[in-house]
Amino acid sequence: MMATMLEIENVYTAYDKADVLQGVSLTVQSGSITCLLGSNGSGKTTLVRSILGLTPARTGRIVFNGADITRLPTHKIIATGIACIPEGRKVFPKLTVEENLRVGAYQEKSDKATQARMADILQIFPRLAERRGQLAGTMSGGEQAMVSIGRGLMCAPKLLLIDEPSLGLSPRLVKENFNIIRQIREHGITVLLVEQNVHQTLAISQFGFVLSKGRVATSGAPSELADRKEVRDAYFG
């Protein structure tokens, strides 16, 4: 049985005085891809922001590898071994591919370790190896997605939060991105995958949770979730 890496217990998170998350509890098992599904406005990105301390939980607890990180500042949360690939990719457009990747290793003091990680990532993304001197802002959406994922991997995270990786990409690039996420897990990194794309997400996940109106509507193995009423309701009302 896999150990629990991330545990979210009864989290309420508010913007101003309105709770967006209302008693959310979920777990992410070490070595898994766990997906968080839900339509726009369900609270998925707010939960990511709460985990990272960007919009701290009003009440409840967030525990990572046995340590309570609920009240830690964001830079200390990142230092515990959590990285995030933000929605919409968000590369540094006027930096080269290589410079973007190096930004991801800003907490690493050893140049040797940085170079080794760079080599690993360029092996996962051969296209980036070919274009390491190119400005990231001049690349296609699919290539920028690779830069963003590669940058997240440069800090050698234990847990990678990936927010809406299929957003704005063609079906071919979505498929390519999901294959890369599967590879990331094979490299021993635990993934919390936040998505709207139900079928592709369930195909690569080991377990899933469905958010609706700031609450966990249902959870289960992908085979159970695929036809569940709560999944249809969350997406199609």
C-alpha cells in the first residue's frame, strides 16, 4: 500500500468573506497520479493556490509528508518539495529555453546538480534540447508547455501540481502532454493533476476527486468515476 504524501483536511478558503472551498478533504498517495476534476468555477485553482500558500486556507489543515504546511509562506512550501506548473503555461517570454529552465532550479546551490537535472529534462524533451537558445516567447503553445513542465521539474520536486495542462492546446499536443505526465510519474514524481479534460485525465490517473461548487462531490478509481452521475453533473449540470 502506498503512503500518503499530501493530505488536505476540511479546508475552507475564502476570497474576501465568501468561501470558495467549503470543507474540502482529499489525499494524494506517494508515487501516483491523482486527478482533481471539475468544471470552471468549481474551486480547482483555488485549491492549488491554498496548497501553495498563495491564498491560504481560512480553516483546515494541509499536511505534506507528515508536516503541517498550512501556515507556511509560499517559498518555504516550495522548499519542502512541491512545484507547480501553472494554468496557461506562463513562460518568461524574453528568456531563452535554457534560462527558463534554470529559473526552476533557483534554490539549488550546486551547479553540478543543476546541469545534471538540465540534461535529464532535455532528454525527456528532445525538442527543447534542439532549441535551448531560442526565446521562449517565440515558441508554439505546445513547446511553451514543455518549457513550463521542464522548469517545474528543475527543482527536483517530490510532488508536482499541474494546473489545466490541456488548456488552449490542439488535441495532438494534449495527447503528447499527457504522455509526458505519465513519464514524469515513471521517474518517481507524484502528480496532482488538475483538469477539465475528463477522458484523457482518467486514462493516466490512479485515483480521482471531483470538485463541484467548492466541495468534493465524489471520488474513486478512474474506472468508477467515468460513468458516475456526479461527474456528469459537475460538467454538464
